[in-house]
Amino acid sequence: MAFAVRNLSVLSYANGFTLWHYKAGKDPLATVAADDYFADASDMLTAGDLLMLSTADGARIVAVALADLQTVTTAPLA
């Protein structure tokens, strides 16, 4: 399964920061957390946003490290 914008939801927004939730369906965590999985949403995401990922094999919160034209890089929270 590939990224589906309908599964990306805003949970909270304030001062240019957005907390997102993404329900990945059958996609595994490693696939969803990989760079450019969210490339189709690059115009919606901003560096510093947080994504809560719910996947077939677990969950994780990642930060958007880079969101540029058709490029989205995420990083795990330290």
C-alpha cells in the first residue's frame, strides 16, 4: 500500500506547528518512517511538525526534518 492523503489527519495546530496522525493500514513501520513516504504531502508538512504513525506492526512518533518540493525526510524523536 502507498501513502494515502485521506489517512493523514491534523490533531492539533498552533503557531505554525502541526501534530499529525497517519493510519498506515497494512504498511509496516519501516516503510512509513522512510524518507519520501510522505512526498505527496510535502506541500502540507513543515519541518518541525510531528507525525504519529499507526502501522500494521507498531507505532512511532517522528519529526518532519525536511519538507520541500516532493521531498519529506522524517527523523525519530530522541
